[in-house]
Amino acid sequence: MAFATFTRCFAAALLMALAGAGPLAAQQDTAIDLPTGAQPYAVPDRELMVPVEGGSVWVRINGEITPDGPAPVIFIHGGPGGTHAGFAAMLTLAKTRAVIMYDQLGSGKSDRPDNPENWRVERFIEELEAVRKAVGAERWHVAGQSWGSAIALEYTAKYPRRVASTVLGGTYISSVHWLTDANLLVSELDQADRDVLAACESDDPPGVAACSEVFRTIYSRFYDPPAAPALAARYNAAYGGQGFNPLIYRSMWGPSEFSSTGVLRDYDATLLLPRIEGSRTLFMIGQYDSARIDTVQEFVALAAGAELAVVPGGGHGFMGDRSRETLAILDGWLARQDAKPVETNDETKDTP
């Protein structure tokens, strides 16, 4: 699900490395010359560490959060165990509103306690609410990618009064649906590659080279590097922190994209879809996303009035590999939602 993203341990690490945004890039000791202002890969206007259950998380903000201004947007990364870096191209949205990004506890620039007691869905939801309070946003748009979509959906269902709109990118909200779609990719492999994949998922994998090649075979049609790979690499060198955390990924999800043995193996939040306000919900996937359009359309039908956007040419990491198209869709969506009146009836009260 890493994403990115909207939305595996080894696959996610490989793909971030191919995009110049992985843990290795985070260790580079090079001079950083990143853009300022509201543009892709910009430096943050503000950084803060927010106390949450289990430690503190790193948050970056571009733009001003004001009571009478447009609602800010918070981007929620995938993984589990990923980082915010896949959203760096979205920073041009700060031309019209505050843009907030953060690394979930255990990854990136956040604290890394590696305590299994922290790897609960409920804790991630409250972590997001702690960030909202810390940045001083009364309401905000929540944009999740991949595993971040699950957090966004759960948060919206629990704190509807705090949500101006919800974006479920590269939509992961159900493990059984995700695994069904992921294994359709495997079905297209020849038997030799399937055998290698099975070995890579075992307790005695054949090694990085062999596993890298089979994952590349699976994903090459679906994942492209960012449009500005040099900027992406420099950004991650400056703000990648400790990067992707494979321990969280394996413990929460499992050994690979195609099998789940962790705490999320039976996860299913589809029952929450009828509870949220569909007219303020956007499902967003890439044309070649591993979140398949047929499946996501089933989700759309469960949230009456929801919309579906397909990013032309995008893979699961469409916010990086098709950033211009993604920005155009998101900018229009957020502006339309801002124009809607804020509901104040009882149905918008936060869940106790």
C-alpha cells in the first residue's frame, strides 16, 4: 500500500529507491538546494515535532492556517512504514491553501521506537487528530494515499466535523479486496517468476538481486519515477530522515504485496463508507494503479454521491509520476469543496 499515496516491505523499499526517495537516498551527505515558496519539493515554512502516543511525529507546513481562509490539506502517506516524501510534488497547492505533511510514528523524521504496541489502526487515527490540534486547524481536507486512505476513511468517520473533504487515493481500505487485485498482477507472471516470488516471500529469500528483478517485472508497467528525479532525490536527502521502516511494514502487513500475515490481514473498513458524506469524498487512482478501477468503483457505490478521478497514465504513485495531472484534479476538487457551506446538524458531530 506504499502508498502514495496514495497506498510490501521489500517492494515498497525497492520502488522508493527507484524513485530516488528511499532510505539510501536519505543517507546522502550532499549540499541541498531546494526551491522555496509554493512549488514542488519546496522547503517547509514551518516544522514541528508533535507528541503522540508512543513518541513524537515530524510535521511540515507550507502556507498560513487561518480561521477565515481556505481549509488546509493534510497528506497521509502509505506503507505502513512509508514517509511523506511521495507527496513533495504536491506542495504547489500551497499557492491557495496551507499544505501539511507528516511522517507517521516509526518512519521518516519522526521518532522510531519500533514498539509493536504502537502498530494499531486506532493509534494512527489519534495521531492524525493530534497533528490537527497541534497545527491549529479547525477543519481540513484529509488526503490519504494507499494505507493512508484507510487512515483518512477511519478519521473521517470518527471526526466528521473536522473534515472539509476526504480523498482516498490509491485506495486501500480492505485487505481482501487489495489482495485479490494484487494477485491479479501475479497471475500474469510466467511460472519461473512466480516461483521466485514465492521464494522471496518465504523465511529464506534468495537475495536482493533476485527479488528486485521479480518485483521490477511485476511493477514496471505500473510505477514510474517522479517527473523530477533529481529534485526528488535531493528532497529526500534533506527531509527523508530514517526513511521507510520495513519492520512496521512486515508486522502490520506482511512479507510482500501479495500476502498479508500482519495485524491488517483481516482489515476491512468498507462498512464505514455509507457513514461518511459521499458528496465530500473523492476516490482517486492512477490509470495503471494496483488499486483496480473495478474494485474502487464498488467502493464509490457505497458512499452515495462520491466521485472517482482516474489520473491519466498514473501508477499507484501517481502523485509523483503524474504530478501535474494530479495537481489539476486536486486543486479543482478542494476549491469546490471549500465553496460548500459547513453543515452544523447533529449528523456532523464527532464520534465519541
